[in-house]
Amino acid sequence: MNDTIAAPATAPGRGGIGVIRVSGPDTPELAVAMIGVLPQPRVATFSRFLDDDGATLDSGIALYFEAPASFTGEHVLELQGHGGPVIQDLLMQRLIRLGARHAEAGEFSKRAYLNGKIDLAQAEAIVDLISAETRETARSAVRSLEGGFSDQVTQIEERLRLLRVYCEAAIDFPEEDVDWLAEPEVAGQLSDIVNQVLLLRESGREGALLRDGITMVLLGAPNVGKSSLLNLLTQRDSAIVSETPGTTRDVIREQVSIDGIPVTLLDTAGLRHGAEPLEAEGIRRALKEAEMADIVLEVRDDVGPGSESEGARRGGSRVRVLNKIDLTGAAPGRPASSCDVDVCLSARTGAGIDILKQVIRERLGVGESGGGFLARRRHLDALEESHAALVRGQACLQQGSGELLCEELSLAHESLGRITGKFDSEDLLGAIFSEFCIGK
């Protein structure tokens, strides 16, 4: 972190604007060499970007941020010129000759983290915001980037810290003829912290669904309307619809958003006995995909015999869909509780599709507003480890073992610290920031 780095901050290719970002201790000197003057901090300045001999390479806006009031916490210069790849390359070559080096992937954000401008969860939210595929995912990423997730973790950490101080003091002064750990406030505080971690883990699980998405498979007999339902959910003719049984042979994959949840939707071959070899291979693949799916939509139609398709009990959470109610006049929505169907709908008219989406959210355990922030698997693992340590701590408290209680509280605290980066190894930091693009 003693050198100065530079990299394009805009995507490769041609564009109206190309931004090059510079960060490090030598940034003021590089700015003077590049544009002839050090701009006033935080003031957009129209400038000529100069080559070694003073010739103009490009012209545009220069922005200078004086440390520590910058994204990275270092001196930062942004050159906002034209977006041609040749121009960007010439500017980068000039900066390298002046002493800067090419930034590694994620190095700007890594420096921001190491300089205390953002924590680790906020740094990861930058990547999630850039790669967001739905509006809800982007909003949740923004909330994480603004510190919503980190603030909740920090609040729990602070409560844990105070409880640890109390418990350690109770152990360090055994000559006092008072069992401080037997006080009801200790058990009450520990119980409150356990509940806070559980709530945070549940909210994080919802956010993980928004970030990672789910896999959902359409399964059922031939001609029950699986392909029509696929086309309805994707809002385009993704699959061929025909009255001829066995039209779909291979697995059709589509990426869709269902109420803000990214979904990989799979249409599969119709399940039936006695299929010829090619169709039988399609059925085998359908059952294999269903076994790995998060949700299986078991589709039947309201005009057939209504028998349960083979493989209907395979796979993840099962949602039983009764299609073609437009042919029978049945009401869309949820049928009576005694019925073995979850949703009645018409893939042809769209009646009942909103109820299907609602049922899917319920099966996933996602509320109407979705996750409040995005969470990664490592966040959920850390919350799970913290919760397990706290539960063990409750058992230690009941047994009157203060030393073991303090140890479990320490483990819980350390697990939470890994989320924001207070207890992270260099290897973990390298793995996280390697996901970033150059210039971030």
C-alpha cells in the first residue's frame, strides 16, 4: 500500500466516457504531470491530459480527492475522458511511465477496506450491486453497501462485548461472595443475543436467495401444459407448444425473475411409461434435474385423469399445480385444503399465476419485501457458528461453568467478526477481492 495504482474504472470497449482511476501517495505528483496542475479537491476541472512531451492525449474532466476524504482513504485522481480503447490505453501507458502500476482486481476496494473506509461485508456488496440481475437484488445490495447488514452485526457484537466483559470480571474476582453469573440479567441478555442472531440469520437467508437464486423444475406427464407455463413465466415463446405428446425431449433452461427472485426455470420431458429410447432419455434427465432442484412444480391438467406422475415425490419442495382450468371453468387460486393441489391456474390465460408466485415465495420462506440485505454463504455460516456457540454458552451458564461460558462467547464473537472482517486471514481477503473487476 506504499505504491500508487491506476486502472480503467469503466468497462472495456467503446463508449462516450472512459474513466481512469488513480490511488496512492504519488497521486498529486502524477496529477501535475498529467494535467499540469493539482486540481482543487472535489471540484470537477476541465483539463487536457498530457503526454510526455506536453502533447494532448485527450481532454475531459479531472477530479481530485485528497486523503483521507476519498473512497480508498488515499489521494485519488479520476480522469474522465473519451471512452475509446486506444485513448484509454495511451493514458494508462502514460501513468505507468510516471510511476504508477496496474491495479490488481479489487485493489481499490481492498485499500478502502484496509484503510477503514468500508468493512468486508460492504466491500462484497459492491460486487453484488454490479452483478445484480433484478431490481430487488440491486436494492438489497445497496442496503448492504450503506451498512445495513454491518450495523446489525456490529450491534450484536457490542452486546456480546459487554456481556463478555461482565462474565470475565465475574471470573477474575472469585473472592467476592456473590455468584454474579447467577443473576437473571445475564441469562436474559444472552437469550436476547441468541434471538438477535436468529433473526439476522433468517434475514440473511432471504437475502442469499436474492443473490444466488434458485432452480425450479417443471415436472409432469405429457401435454399437461408445462411448456405453456414456462412461456407464461418467461413472457416469451421459449418452448414449442404442441398437442402432440413428447414434444419436449431435452431440458430447456431459462433465466427469469419471479417477484424479484432470480430463478433458473427448467422445462422437461413429459413423464410416462413405455416411451421410446430418445424420449426415455429425456425423462431420465427430467428426473435427474428434479432431484437437484430447489422447487419442483408438479403440473397436472384439469381435463386428464389426474394421476400422480412418477417422480413427483423427487426433488426439493413440491408445489402441485392444476393447469387448464380455462377448459373446465374451475376457479383460479388456492383450492380447498382437503384437495391435493396447491394452485389452480390457466397457463393459456394467465389466471392464477400471481397466486403461484405467492406460493413459491412461501415455500422459500421469503416475505413480501424480500431480503433486507444480500448475504453470502460465508455470512450464513458465520451466523450459524455464532448461534451454535451461544446455545452452548447457555448450557454452560445453566451448569454454572463461567470459564466455558466465556470461551463460547468468545467463539461467537469471533464468528461475527469474520462477517465484517475483524477476524479475517489474508487468504480469505485475497479470495474475496479476486472476484472484483479491475478498477474497483
